[in-house]
Amino acid sequence: MENDIWSKNIQGIINLDLSREMRFRDDRKDLFLNILGLTEGMTILDIGCGPGTIARKLSKWLGEKSKIIGIDRDTEFIKYAREKAIKMSLNNISYYEGDALSIPLEDNSVDACISHTVIEHVPNKEFLLEQKRVCKLKGRVSVMYMRPDKYIRTEPDLVPKQSKREEELFDKLFKESDEINNEYSVGKYWPDPVGLPRLLEELGFNNIQIDAIAIPIVIDDSRNKINEKMAIVRSEKEQLFEGINIATCLKRDKLSDNELIELKELITERTNQRLKFIKEGKNIWDYSILSLQVVSGMVE
Ligand SMILES: C[S@@+](CC[C@H](N)C(=O)[O-])C[C@H]1O[C@@H](n2cnc3c(N)ncnc32)[C@H](O)[C@@H]1O
């Protein structure tokens, strides 16, 4: 049965694919591989893989000798992930539709399990036990999740600010999104920083490790070429537009057609102002630093 609950109601393909491209940049390859304990030749399962971005990164980073499997419940994500892997000629990836709590794989069949921003949406104990089942002895299960309490965002004066009107329209559009999040258990099971490693211990995992990766998203970073700077700004706009389209489909009557057009125009104007600074070579230093926590344990 088709399931497109996540991609149609919560986060779309563009939002996930573009934001993960930025988080899992190629220059962070060694950092991610070390922390997740992933090496060439392994069979790795990415659970709740969404549109498959992280699996594609692993496929490229680890090469043909490795096997990457992505599973997700959402039909649209899996369809997109499969098509993109074919387009990119990544022959060592397979994507399957499936439930994280009932993984369609044999016991002891993978060398490592990873997941990124999934644990907070599923019952933690069942999620970890299922990974323990499919992972081989001495294999590593690594859970990556965001720490919104450790999120840094600068607010420099020069940045083209969101106008009062844009804020007002956004508030109106997203007013009832809590109901939707509750309906689909979004963020219902956010792990406790102490409770999660404790749970791994209780479930019999060994060699438990806690790592953290700070991920700066900085348009003006001098390592970004001008086209990369523009791509970040444009991708932020595309992500906003996709979010607006999703919210509009859910509750058609929240904004009138004119208000929707107005909101998109305000965002486009703000984006264009930001792009103009880039073209003029003027740095704004509007950036954010995300804090990703990684908790992992070995299967014994
Ligand atoms: C925040 S998204 C993260 C997607 C991906 N890991 C990434 O970072 O791009 C959460 C994902 O978990 C998936 N998901 C939620 N509950 C699931 C379940 N019980 N089984 C499989 N996938 C699930 C959703 O469909 C969605 O793709």
C-alpha cells in the first residue's frame, strides 16, 4: 500500500535532500566515517533514509566494495532515492520501502546500522532492538539526532530581515501544524541525552560511545565559491516554498490565493536581496551552527 504521509504532510523531498546535502558535505567525509565506524567493504543499513541523500554519500565515500541499503516507510522518498541512484550510476545502493520497527531484512545481515533524525519519531526501545536483530555480532548501531537546545543562529544587522507581513503570513499558515505533528508522532519520542545511552546499556549493547558534530551552515565562508554561496541561498528559498506548498495542501483555506502569492513574493524579494550582497562581494555573516549528537553501541 502506498504511503506518502511524511513527504506530503511533514517534510518534502527538496527540504530533506538539500538540507542533508549541506550537512553531509564531502569535506566532512572522514569525520562522519570515523564517528560512525564505517569502512570500505561493509554492508550498511540507513534506517528512515528519506530521499536517500546520506545513503548516496556513503555509497560515494565507501565505493563499490561496500553495500548500502536504505529503508523508509514513505513510497515517494523511496521512488525518488531509487531514481537518483540510477541517474548517478551508484550501483552499490538498494532502497526498500519498510518499517523501521519491522525491518525487511534477515537477522545478523548487516555490518552497521545508521539513522539520522529518525529516533525522535519512533519508540526508542523497539527501534534499537530491531537494529540489534539485523546487525551482525560486533556490528555498530549509530543513532544521529539533532539537539535543538544547542542551536546557534546569528542575527546580523545587514541581513535582509523577514518583514512583519511575511512573519504574519507564516504564522497564519503554520498555526495548526502542531495538530499535524501530533497526528503523525513527529518528535514524540525525542531521546533524553542520559536516557539514550542508558537504554543502549539496558538492551545489551557494548562499547557505547557518544559523539557530537557541530555543523556550521555559513553562506559567506571563504571556502564557498560564489556559485556555492548562491546555491545555499536558493536552496533555502526552495525549502521554504516546498514547506508552504505542503502546508497549503493540508489546509487549503489557511491563506487566500492572493496571500499565498504575496508570501512567495516577499520571500523572493528577500532572497534576491541576499543574492545581491553575494554578487557585490559583501559578507553578512548570517549563519547557523547545528548540533548533531551521535550515540552508538556495538552488538554483542
Ligand atoms: C526527519 S526525516 C529524516 C530522513 C533522513 N534520515 C534524512 O535525514 O534525510 C524522518 C524520516 O523517518 C521516516 N520514518 C518515520 N517513521 C518511520 C518508520 N516507523 N519506519 C520507517 N521510516 C520512518 C520518515 O518517512 C522520514 O523519511
